[in-house]
Amino acid sequence: MPEVRRLCPAKVNLYLKVLARREDGYHELVTVMQPLTLADELWLTPGPGLTLECQYPEVPSGAQNLVWRAAQKFGVATGHQPRVHIRLVKNIPVAAGLGGGSSDAAGTLMALNELAGTPLALPRLHELAAELGADVPFFLRPGPAEGRGIGTILSPLDLPPYWYVLLNPGFAISTAWVYGNLDLKALDAAGAPLPPAWDGDHPENWVANDLETVTFRRYPELRELLAALSRAGARAQGMSGSGPTMFGLFQEAEAAKNAARQLRQQFSGWLAVARGLTRAEGEAGWENQAWMV
């Protein structure tokens, strides 16, 4: 079996509206996500059994890692446990609202399916992905999408290749904690309005995230990061997922890079510039379009 490499892109939630809490503990929502040129890497090589390594020792190498669980789930679904060594190269911050773990899990499913001769069709991969996490199915297909239900009912969207400045202050936020502290009654009155359409030319009219009501209350410094992105010229700005990564949206690469250089003078945390992916883009066209500033 040859060595296989796969890029696993990050994502931003341009829009996230929480509608209701379900009996199973999940939440009904509407979200718009766009994958980014910022990506983790997966390298798969033959091995006597399933093993996993990462350049960061704090990243778990067993069942606590979604990559490991995705490989095991694929093995159960196909009846053949993978005999591969998986090397995970992390470029996406952990627990940052950028979907790195979910993307890695989706990449693992697709890579193993390719190595096995494609025994599972996309609908079956979608089922396995949804069992791993609500964000995982999004990463099975390229390009932006609207997510409904718990985020797994996906409809492709045509959005421009926005450029993003990403700011992460360096602390992790638990998604479960954020959702557990949502005030749904308050959101009914003051939550993000649901626009009639996703106007790609005017994202400033609809970019919003209901989860900011929880995260900003606990971490008010994140609101200051949004203000800084606005002052730096962002067309729109917001929080991705449950945070703490903040993004500023720009129409052009040079504008995003200039803003990043300006922000670096006052912000000491993790800072990156990346492009939003559109539909049907191959890896060769976007791999190097992300910069750490």
C-alpha cells in the first residue's frame, strides 16, 4: 500500500443561529460554513495495526482522538480493521472553533476509503461522519454549505473566495460548555435574524453567531478582538463556532495581509491569513494559500 497524504481544511462559521434544544442534548440550528486554505495534514502508511502520532504530545493518540475513532468506525463498517500508521500534522489550533478535529476525522474516513478501493459510497460515509460529530460530514465535500438540523443536513452554497484574518488568543473553549449555558429564551428575542438568502456580495448583512452571547460574557476580551478587526478594515467580522477564534472577512488577499500586519503590532496570540475555499477546488490549487503572521 503506498503512502497517502490528505489535507484537512479548517472552517469558519459565517453564520450560526440556534433554534431549539433537542431531547438528545443536541441543538437545532442553522449555520453557514466555509472551508479554509489553512489545513492539517494526514499521512497514512502501511503498518501491522492501527497507530497514530502527532507532533504535539498533548494531542491524544488513542480513542480520545477523532482520527482514531474514525479509523475504528471505518473498520467496523467494512469488516476490515485498518492496518495503517497515521501521522497527523496539526496546523489548526485545537478547540478553537475552526473544526480541526472534525476535518481530521473526515479526512481519515476518505483516505481509508480510498486505500480500501472505495467500498463505502458517500451516503454511508456521511452516516459514519455524523456518528463522530455534527461538524464532520461538512468536510466530506469541498466548498461552503448551509447546515441545518444539528448541522448535518447540508446544502452546498456558492460563496466568493473570501480572505480571512484569524485571531486566536491561545485558550481553549469547550463547545459543550457554551451550548450548556445558552439562554434560548433570550435568543428568541435578541438572537441573530435568519436572512432570506446568503448574499455573497454583502456578507456584512448576515454574518452573525448566537454563541457569542455566551462566550463574550465569559471572555469579554474577545469582543475587543472583533472591534480591532473592524478597525483594520474587515468587511464583516465574527466568532467561528464556539470560539475563541475571531475572524475578519476581506475581499482581497492584500487587504487581509495588510490588516494582519497591522494587528500583529497589538495582538500577541496566534494570527493567520487564509482564503475561503469555493466548490470543486483541488488540493493542488490552494495548499500554500495560508500564512502565519
